[in-house]
Amino acid sequence: MSIFKTILNTIPRPLLIKVSYWVRPIIAWWLKGDNFTDPIDGRSFKKFLPYGYEAQRENALSPSTLSLERHRLLWLYLKNETDFFSCKKRLKVLHIAPEQCFLDVFKKQKNLNYITSDLESPIADVKADICNLPFKNEEFDVVFCNHVLEHIPDDTKAMEELYRVLKNNGLGIFQIPQDINREITFEDDSITDPEERTKVFGQYDHVRVYGLDYFDKLRSIGFKVKEVHYAKKMKPELVKKYALAPNEILPVCYKY
């Protein structure tokens, strides 16, 4: 499995996305069962695929939607705790670095004007730098930016841009890989070796490890932040069934 992971990590992302469209149905058929369910499409499997850059997590990657724990947690929160899917008002949504598991579903939602943006992603509508977004002030009702900020050297500027384009009374969710045992975010630009950066930061292209002070940094930009321990509100059997990360904290942000 380590050889398989190494091969996957060396494949260019645009090619990996294209290949996944025809490989995915084969793997999903092979793993069908009743132990785990992907809430995004409702399909069940005997197991999910392992996934991880430095250390692999078992039952992490859904064979059907390619969702990870964080995607399934976000989906369940949006479905059960918000009117994202049912709002009668047409919502204008900006999704930075759109995840493949959400893309088609969100695009088909009749109540969403769904726009995606990324500097390099082949599935993004608008090619743009998160630190210099080509959108008007207060243009979007909802902004998603998940597992992006840990890649951005000037995350303060990126957060300011997310705040700028979000409407008053708008909703933003900005997930990050977070060490909940760390109070203070860690950065060290002197670590330049890719292997060492992977060991320290989790991936060679991460520039920091966020601690619990992440939420206060969002607040310093102007966001009103709710630290939502959503998986802990769910029954343990559902956390297991959906293969969620039980300790992940959702940063649910508002602009008032």
C-alpha cells in the first residue's frame, strides 16, 4: 500500500482527476457492502479506502464520491443544520479550491449560483489567487475555503479577501488541518527539505500547522466564529458509519 500511495502522490492532480472518473465506478462496485455509508450520495460499502500523505488513515476515502472525513462532516452539517440545500432565496456561492465530491452536486442545486475559483485546479471556473480575488465586495452569500489556508504564506491576506467578498449576514466555512492539542499555530520557513516539511507539517506544501488559535485569527479579521464540534453531537454509531473524524472542529464563520 505504501508503494501505491507513493505512486498516487507523484501523479499530477489534473491527470488524477481525469483518471478517477473511470476508475471510481470499478472500485465502488468492488467494495460495495453495508459497513460504511457516504452521506453525500447515500451509497454503502464494506470499507472505505485508506488515505493520508504522511500516515495513512483507514476507512478515510469514499470509493464513490472520493469524499474524505472532512467533506462528509461538512455535508452533514450543511444538510442538517443550515438551509443551504433548501433556502428559497437563490444563494450566490463561492467555493475556493472546489472539492470533486461536491462539484457536480452543488452545480445541480437550483437554489445556488455556484462559482468555483482556484489558481491551478482544472475544475475551477475562475483562475485566481486567493490573496487577490477578482470579485466585488460583499458579492457572495456563502463562501467555502477548505484545506487551502495551510498552503498560503500570507494567510492573513487570504482571510481578509474571504471576508471582503462575503456579504453581510453571509456564511463562511474555512476548514483546515488542525492540531487540537496545539494552542499556538506553528510555522518555520527555515525548514526547506520536502521530506522534513512533510514530517513537520503533514505535507511538503503546507506552510504551517494550525493550533486552536486559528479561530481567534479569523475573529481578528472580523468574522464571528462558532467552533462547532459537530461530530461530538452525533451518535457514536453514526460517526462510525459515516467514517468521520470525531474530534474535528468546524470553523463556522459569519459576517455581521
